[in-house]
Amino acid sequence: MSDQIANVFQGTWEGTITMVNTHYPASHVMETYKITGEIVTLDITDIVLNVIGKPILSSVAAASACKLTGVITKESLKEAVFKELMSIGLKKEVIKKNVQAALACFDRISEVHPGYFKPKKEEEKDEIVKLGYANPCLGSPSVYAEGNTRLKKTGNWRLFKPIIDYEECSRCLACFVHCPHSCISVDESGYPMIDYENCKGCFTCLDECPKKIISRKREIRAW
């Protein structure tokens, strides 16, 4: 959400229910981003880190969406998560943790208004769809804005960020050499400097540091 270029709220209206992965209350998100519709917030990242131990959000995100529909039961969710993860060959203990995390999210998501999801009655008449001419540019991979890579801040992908202990840093620059995304530069004094706007949090720097003076810290976003 911090990446304004993405414009993730485009198309929302009064009937939209938006679920935001954050520790902030819904009132804070609505006031900050002026979102239309109903807001539901839950820190699903914190749940998976405590239950699964890794930032794997697929099961808990699906559980949150199921609860928001107002029509999917907890038992149906449990069965679906189990079948899906079994089909890709995960170990039983991993599946058990995913199910536990998914059910925790399902229970903690607040109730919404299922009326938003009531299907409209289809009119009993045939509809003829006329397909007009469309310019080929609509379906072709065209570049409309050159040099826009710098506008994409990949640091938004990060869940944890690396922290360098400069009091213990020997300036060996192993982190600088091994960073796969060139997100570490060297300052005038020879110390490594991390570009947090683009650092993805892969922690190659932590693994390669010979003195082990790079630590990881949970990212706390503005939202």
C-alpha cells in the first residue's frame, strides 16, 4: 500500500470490503488512505510467524478471504487447506501448522456484512454481446513509460530487514560483494550502507558476514 504507483484501491466502492494485513486498527487505515467501503484489519504475518515460523501467507490469506465472504464455514476451510497442501506433498506437521494458522485467522477476522455478497438475480433474457474493433496495443506487451524501474521500490516486499552493527563491523565488505541485488554501497569511511528502499530482505549479507554482526529485525510499516 505504500507504493502509490500500484494504486491498489482503484475500483473500490461503498460495497467493497478491504482486508489489510497490519497491526493497526481499521480506523487508522481508513483515515490514512481514505478508503471507500468497509475495512477489516489483522496482522496475519504475525500469526504465521508465531504458528508456522516462516512468512508463508497463502493459507492464512485464503482463510481471511473465506471469512469475509460470509458463506464459507470453518469446517469447509479446514478441509480445503488440508486437501490443497496434501496435494503438493507437504509433510503432515507442516500441514497441521498451516491449518492451525488458517483457523486462527478465520476466528480473528471480524464479522462483515454478507449482504454485499448476495448474488443478483439474473434477468431471464438472452443477451447478445457485440465485439467491436480493438487496437492491437490493448493486447500486446508495449512499453508506455521508459526508465520506470527506479520508481518500483522492491523494499516494500521485505518482512524483515538486515541491521548492521557498525561498532563491530570490520569493513571487510563481504556483504557488499555478495549482495545479489546491489543494494549495498560503501560510504566514504569504507562502511557498507544498505539501500532499504530496494533491499528485499534476502539476508545473503547476514549469511556471508564472517563476524555475524548483521541481525534481522521485523519490519514495521507505516500502515
